[in-house]
Amino acid sequence: MSERIARLEREAANLKVSTSAKRDGILQAVGAVAMVAGVVIAFVAYQLSLDKSDDRDIQSLVILAVSMLGLSVTGAAVFLRYSLARFLRFWLLRQLYEGQAHLDRLVGALGQPNSSDEHEVAEPEASR
Amino acid sequence: MEPSRRDRDVGVGLRANGSDSPPAAPLLELVGVRAAYGGIEVLHGVDLAVPQGAVVALLGANGAGKSTTVKVAAGLLPPTAGRVHVAGHDVTGASSHDLARIGVCTIPEGHGVFPNLTVRENLWMATQVSGRLDVLEDAAYARFPLLGPRRHQLAGSLSGGEQQMLALSRALVTDPAVLVLDELSMGLAPIVVQQLYEIVAQVAQEGISILVVEQFARAVLGIADRAAIMVNGVVAHAGTPAELQSELSSAYLGSDNE
């Protein structure tokens, strides 16, 4: 057990206290704000462009609207990344387990000598 | 590891074996921990220590702050003030998975199993920390023979006691150095609780340090080396189980001088 304690001491000393949870929360909030603000600003810019007669003003506002839509898409991606990360990790774990279990079943079935013997014996009888 | 901290009595931080050798740093130590849910502070400066190889019982009535203390110790709730030390090193703010990885393993209250996974799948979760599933299964079923025949049964369909056994077995196969048990007896029959604490006593004999949080004092005091009683978010009394017998009734029922 002293070896285990020594390992605990070593690992506790090397443990870098992560602030990722706080960072994830901030990024999730930033993503949500960008997603909403992008759509709102794009809509406002587009509405403003309708009242303009000068092509240069219209182009500027349309460029702004398109940029804001881009920001909104990016914000949505960031929000999803940091809000669903934990769920996706678990989902990935489940997929890995099911894949491994499927592989184990296949290997188990291939490794059973009786089943292949029975198949070889049964086949000529069925063909008669 | 500063000598000043090692030598300080932090409630229940005395060595359990009573030897004359200099005391090692407690494996798990909470120093002046304060914690809050939103604006409501629940822990008002908790000092608690789990020495190497000792079983420490944390007792108290409902709402005393026991489970919140566990959450802080397990990294599930960051303290608003105070420090958390593991083996003498400051790990305040470390995440629960970091603490679990280094060997501080927590079994939360209310059967810490995945109910929609089978017994085998629950054990498989532990392979993320340690080793191959078949090896872990052998170890788990050797300690808890009841689980063997139920390996393909959904954990949620097991009895309460079996679920706690599964939670314990999953924790133990990860080779923990410190085990934190929160309300092991919750919702279980007294005979099952007794069986579970016999297993906990065996685990303690293997040298694993254990912090047991329990509302029903009688169940845990038989195996504890040290005990602490929480009242209103602070450790009000600490000592050996024998020393605390007289304090228990006042802690649970209140007394004239409180």
C-alpha cells in the first residue's frame, strides 16, 4: 500500500489543476451570444439596406449582414461544442463499447469449433 | 509538506494507528473549506482530515452539510474559500475526474451505478482507469460473488444492496488510495447495511483510507477509527467513536446548551 501512497503523492504533486470547466462555460456563453447577436445584427443590417438608395451603402450593409450570419454559424458551432461535449464523450464511449462487444461476439463465434463442424456435416445432408 | 500543517490538529486528523512515528500528511484534508449553492453558504469553514489507512466517519443530521463536504472533497463543487489537500498537495479546484484518476474515488449517495447498463458494462467503465475488463471482472466477482451470476443483468434491476456492491466493486477495481462513501446505507435494510460495512471494514484492512459520510451513526461507528460530527455546516465535534458517544444525541436531537 505504501507504493500506492507514493504514487498518489507523485500524481497529486503533478496534478495540474485545470480551469477548463470555467473556460468551457465562458466559451459556451460566448457562443450563445454570438449566435443570437449574429442573427439580430444581420437582420437589422438587411432591413437598413432596404431604405438605402446608394449602392455603396447597400453593399456595405449586405456585407455586414452576411458577415454576421457567418458569426452566427460560428457561434452556434462553439455553443454546441461546449454544451454537448460531455454528452458526446459518453456517446463515443458507448459506441466504442458496442463496437468492442460486437467484435468479441464475432471472435467468439469464429472460435467455436463445434459450430463449424456441425455446419460441415449438415451441408451434404441438406444437399441430398 | 510543511511540518506545521502536518502537526496541526484539523478536527480528525490524528493518526489512527497511534504509533510514535512522525505523522504523515493526511491523504485527504479539507482546511477551512467554505462552500455555497448560489448565494447560500452551506459549509462555514470545515476542517477535516483522513489519515493514511484510517476510516473516518463524518456524521450529522439531515442538512448538516455532509454531502456538500463530500462534493467538495470529490471535486464536484469548488469551495468558495479554504483548501483541499491530497497527500499534502494542494488540489483545490481540481476536477472530479482528475481526483478519481489519481486515486480519490467517490461513491455518491443513492447507488452510484449506471442503471441502464449491465453489471458487466458498469465494470467496463472502470477499464478507462485500470486494465482489462476480464481481469477487473474476476477481481470484482471474487470480492462480491453475488454479482457474478448477474453480470448480464441491468444494474437498475438489482436490489439496493447489490447496486451498492456494484458501486463499491467498480470503485475498488480502480485501485483507489482514498475512498469516499456518501450515505452507503441509504434506503437499505439494516442487515444489508451491516453486510456492506463488513465489506468496508475488509477494504480498510487492505490499507485504503476511507471517508464515510453517514446519517445513521450506529452503522459506521463500529468500523471507524475517527469520527466527526457536523452541525450546521461546521465540524462541531471530533474524536474517536468512544469519545463522541455523548455528543451524538445532542448533535442529532439538539441540547439545552445549543
